[in-house]
Amino acid sequence: MLNRKIKKIFNGYGRLADRRSEIEPDEIFLDSSNLPKFDTHQFEGRLVSPISKRNIALLTVFFGLAFVALVVKVGNLQIVEGEKYSNRSENNRLRHITVFAPRGVIYDRNGKELAWNIFGEDKEFALRKYTTLSGFSHILGYVKYPAKDSSGFYYNEDYIGKTGVENFFNGELSGENGLKITETNALGKVQSESVIRLPKEGGNLTLSIDAAVQNKFYESIAGLAQRAGFSGGAGAIMDARSGEILAMANYPEYSSQIMSDGRDGGAIRAYLENKNKPFLNRVIDGLYTPGSIVKPFVALGALTEKIISPSDTIFSGGSITVPNIYDPAKPSVFTEMRAHGYVDMRKALAESSNVYFYEVGGGYENQKGLGIYNIEKYMRMFGFGSDFPAGFFSGKSGIVPNPEWKKENFGDSQWRIGDTYNTSIGQYGFQITPMQAVRAVSMIANGGELLNPSIISNPSNPAAKIINMSEDDFQVVREGMRGAVLYGTATGLNIPQVEIAAKTGTAQLGSFKKFVNSWVIGFFPYENPKYAFAVLMERGSSVNLIGGVYVMRELIDWMSINAPEYLR
């Protein structure tokens, strides 16, 4: 009995021990309500389950792999790309900075500055400054400055000449940029700097232009255009011995300063929208119907081909009539402003007789004519309709009409006598530039040298060609042009300060001939020619009575007081 009781007691303790080896959930989590003094925010009174061996193993593998990756990356940076990043670090510490070379200064023939440099406090490069005198934009042009992006990196480190002298002589005017290195600390403050390559200044340029004459020439053209309603104007004065350009004016013009600065968007937009095209360099790229200024060159062709002698006369009754084989009742009548009576070559040039040049150019009744192909030959000989030699003045070649040109442009293969007549007096499809005109008339002045015009003072360029024509024939034409000043169409240039020879031209425009181009070409002094000139006043009213002659008279009057050395 006693043994059973003892066994029962031991069995009870055994079960108790077994139960204690099995922790129940309600024994793990304490009831905080029964343990009010535990601070639960500090995790008092809570039991945390231990991290399992599996999780520890995973963490060990993860950190091991991360360590290996770190070692590989560090090794790559140190061994493989160490030099690269060392250089990058060095470059971050040492900055290479361009030292911009000043651009060359542009002077006129007398040493007056026309384009120079100014240095602003907040600029890394010099700004271009241009003369405030009018009339220089098409000569000087403008530049585009060095440019950088938003990060401060210069993607263009050079001045770029865009037009004019700035463009054509960009290589001569541009310098060679220098280089300096600055050392900075971690905060970016400059610790030291050193110039390792000094900049080389651009070369200076002396032009053949006389700034004062140029300014007055432009003002005379602009003033007349504004008063008389011409849409534009252009002119050039050239040394008939060397080809140096003394003045070259275009109206309207733009501002070289505004274009270089590039900040005045309104002004630039106005230039672009101006129907009179201020960016057009009319002297070299403007094509215009020449009218009667071609007559001296037709005359030289006729004399050379023995079509007529200087003393032979042709009767001008104000018109000639050509039968119309297609409709005899409607003959073709070719007119001129007035009847001149009997005229020889000198008088025909002085008074600008159309009838005389109709007959000399195309023939009429018993008078033999040059014919269109001979007219074309001599016009090209004097530089019309031909490409300019490569250079600053290389521009439009123009048009000398011929049957092939007519067929190509009008689909009409038949060249009529009237086409030759109109070409003989500078009408029909004839198109020339003012530079071609001054170059051609200089040949009359110098006796046959077709010069290469130069914008540079003291050029070394020889004549493009020398034509073999009789000096006597040249003298006949010179006398006819002098007669135009003494008693003909250019008497406005008959002044005591200097003897001038000239030829005027009025080219009718459009189907209704409401507008005209007004021309004058010539040279001075008459006995010993030094300078040739050409002036065009563009698209004025056909009832206007003043034009190119007015411009030259105003300029010569001014020169006689302010620049008399050119008139001697």
C-alpha cells in the first residue's frame, strides 16, 4: 500500500518535470496587466525569440559576398582605373583655361580705327567695337563671339567673321589662343595660376578705304534715296591705276555693332524683315539693268570691228521703224527721248542717242551693226557677264543676253532685231553689278587694263588682263564722255574743282516703266585719270529728274574742301 503511494508521488513529479520541459505560449508572454511596473516602451517584460542558425548562416554569406565585391571594386579602382581617376582628380584640382587672343585691329588708309577691341571686367574675351560712322557695315561685316554652354564649357573658342572684311580676312585677323592652368583647393578657391602658353594677337589690317570719303559717299546716297524715293543705292570709287577701292557704299545698311553684340533682337528682326534688304551688298551682289552706261563699251567694240568711224554720222529723228513681217500694218518702232539730228560717235555718247546705238549695235538699212554675238564678246571683254576673280569682291556675274539665254529663259528660239537693239542700249535682259561698272569704266580711264579691285591698301595684285585696243579709240570714247559733262547728259558734274568724264544711264523697269534705275559712271581728273566711279540709285520714280549725278556732284564738292588730294 505504501509502495503504491510512493510510486504515485514519483509519477506526479515526473509528469510535472515533463510539463516544465514544454513551455506553453501562455507561459512565455507575460501579462503586463499583472506586472504594472514593467516599462513596455523599453521592452521590459517581453521575451524575444532568438535568431536561428539558418538566418545567421544567410547573413554570413551575404556579408561575405559584399566584402568580396568591395575588395574587387577597390582593386579595380586602384589597379585597373587608378591612373584614369588620378588624372580626373588632378584635372578637378588643376583647371585648364583658354586665354583668348585679341583680334586684329582694322584701320582705314589713313590709320583711323574702324574695328578694334574693348576689354570688359566681366568678360573672358575682348568685345569687338566698330566705328560709329555710317556706311561701313558691308565693308567691315561683323563677328560671332566665343560661346560656352550652361556648364561654362566653351564649345567655340574663336571669333568667327561672318561677313565683310571680318569674314574674308578672318585668318589674318584671328590670333592664336593661349592657355593657363589654375590650381584650386577642395572648396574651389584658386590657390595659384600659371600661363603656360601666351596668346598671340591677330594681325592688323589696313584697308584702302578713306573713312571720311566713305562716310560722305554713303550719306549722299542715303540722303538722296530718302528724299527722292529710291528703294536703295550703291556706289564705288576705285583707283584706276591700282584697283584700290577708295569708297564703297551700300544703302540701306545694318549695324555691325548690333549684329556682333547679338542682344537687340528687335533691331535684328527689323533688318531681316526690311523689304529693301539691308544685308544685300549691292555693290558686288546687286544685279541691275544698266541702261545707257553700256554705250561707251558698245562704241569701243564698233570702233575695233571697224563698224563705223568716229566721224561718221547717223541721223536721229527720235525713232527708227522696223517692218513687221508677221503683221506689216504694225511695224516695230524703237524710240528715244528726243531727236538729236545728225550725230557722230562723240556726240552720240555725250547726248546718249539711242538711235545711233540701235544702228551701230544691230544695223539698220545701210548701216552695218555689230550683231548680238559681237556685242556679247565685247561686254565680256570689259568684265560684264563674267565671274569675278576669287577674292573679297567675288560676287554675281550678271547677264549679257544672247539667243541661247533667251531660249533658256523664255522658250523662244527666235532672236529678233529688236532684242539686239535693246541690248545695245543696256536694256532687255542685261544685268550688271556696280562693281562691274566701276571696273569697266576704269579700263576706259587707264587704256585697257581690267584691274582686280582690292580692299587692301597697297595691293600687289596685277591686272586681271590687258585688252588690245587702239589708244585712239579709247580717246574717242573719253572725249565723248567728257562731252557728256560739258554739254550732254551729265552737266551737273561740270565743276571748276576737277575735270570729269562721265556717262549717265536711266534703265526703265517693269512692264509699265513706272520705275527706273539711275546710273552714272566716269573718271577724274580727265587729263590724267586716277579714280573711276560708278553710282546706282535703285528703283526710283520714272518722273524723278535727279539721280546718280546728284550724288557724285555732292561728293566732289565735299572732297574739294575736305579731301582735295584725290582731285589733283
